[in-house]
Amino acid sequence: MGSDKAKGHLDVLLLQVLKDGPAHGYSVASALRQRSGGMFDLPEGTIYPALHRLEEARYLESDWELVNGRRRKIYRLTNSGTAALVKERNRWAEFVAAVESVLTPVTPRPA
């Protein structure tokens, strides 16, 4: 599935993946793909700008680390990021409940 299906939800998905602990961009993308059963197999050109945007918003912090002789930027959730994640998860739960209430068939009342 392309990035069009993740639009509007990508930030919360990335924050949730990083809630499990610090990770570099490729690991975040891999975790997102694995945890979604391949539904969110997003290109680097989608993931990295979103990570940078979340860092600018101070929802993430990053440091460069040397891993197997290569420099990688490691992202981690901030307290503001955790608060944003909680808020967005609550909004998502409200949205899902509203959709379910529309999609659930109404049992007709006997006349």
C-alpha cells in the first residue's frame, strides 16, 4: 500500500513505533512495515521527511551513532512526543468508534 493510505496518520504511526525505543530511520520503516503486515511499506522519501518534521516539532530527538562503522541518526521520542502520541491515539479511538457506529447495522425494531 502506498503512502497515500498513510497520509494524515503517518506521524502517529512513527511516534508509536519509536515508543518502543530509539531507532534509526531504516529500522523505523522496517518496524512499520512488519507491524502492519506489509500494509505500510513506505519509501525513504516519505519516512525521513516525516521524521525530520517530528524532530522540528520537538516530538523527537536524535543523535548520530556509529554502528558497524557507519554513522546513523538515531531517533527517540521526547516527553512532548509521548504526549502528542497519547492525544492522537485518543483522537484515533474516537474516530474508529464513530466509523464503527456508522458501519454497524441497525437492527430494525418490530412494528
